[in-house]
Amino acid sequence: MNEFPILLVGPDGGGKTSALRTLCQRESTRRRMVVVNGDKRIAVGVEQAALKIPDVGELALRLYPAGRSALLGHFLRQMPHAGVLLLLDGGDESAIEQLRHYLKQLTSMTEPPTLAIGLTQAARLSRKRFDGLAHQAADFGLRCPLFRIDETRYEDVALLLESLLLTIHVTMDEETLDGFSSFTEPLSSVSSDLYS
């Protein structure tokens, strides 16, 4: 069985917890991890759950706390993840500043993680703000999927996760790809019972 860790990040109110529960349909657990920042050791409480994919493995979904966002780059350098889902409240007037903050953390790494961005509160998200958010990712030199989603709808969250997995798949070397290819099956084909 394979396990691929995916990190969910974003500010408070961005929909991380709802997305995690929507995908996993079960309780998550809290795990204390220690991040080393210079000579300091800082505890970070990470919520996690597993999305089991029959005959393939599981995606270890970890929710990184918004209150520790300044340490995100350190966390990812010490505990690599296959990819990152960034969830933001697209209707929040500070969404562009929040996105810049997270992109700065992610691009501070030698090899930034593969990223997909989900914008929640789509009803409050204007086209102008959506375009502004898309331009921010481009300004940081990132090409990543960017979707309007409802974090409580399985189809929306699964599509965002599938886009991340396919982006990871496209950017992997062949050796790593062999163990990962089974994770690129559409989540809808293994979890269709959750759509009803």
C-alpha cells in the first residue's frame, strides 16, 4: 500500500476543516509535530485524516494550522509532502494579501511543493477578484490549478484534489511515478457512493 501526504493550508475561515471532513467522511486526529526554526523548537498541532482508495493506498491529508503560517516553509522543508492544497475565502477582501502571504512561504523553498488553489465562498467571489488572485500566482512564477469550490460538496473538493494529483503526476520523475500512478485514477471512480 502507498501513502502520499497532502497538506491543506490557508487562513482561518478558508474551508480547510470542511474540505477535510467532506473528503474523508470521518473523524480526524490531531498530531503534534515539532518544527525547528533556528535554535527554536516549536510545536505545531496538525489535524489529519486518511482518504482510503481501495487496492491503491491512502492519501494522508494533513491540515496545517493558520496560526502557524509563518512557519509553513520550515515545516515543509522538514516534513515533505507530495503536494499542497491552499484554500482561501474568495469573498474575503483580504484574500489577495492572504494568498501572497502563503505563496511567499511556499516559494521560499528551494523546490516549492506542487500546489492547487481552491477559492471558497464562490457566491461572494467577483470575477475581478478571481482574476486578481490568478495573477498573484503567476507573479510568483507558479502555474497551478485554481478553482472556485464549495468546500462542503464532495465533487468540488475531489476535483481540486484530483487536479493536484494530476499536476504532481505530470511533474514527477519516472522512478517516483511508478509508485504514484495508481493515485491518478479519478476519485469519483473509487468514491462514487459519496456523490449521492
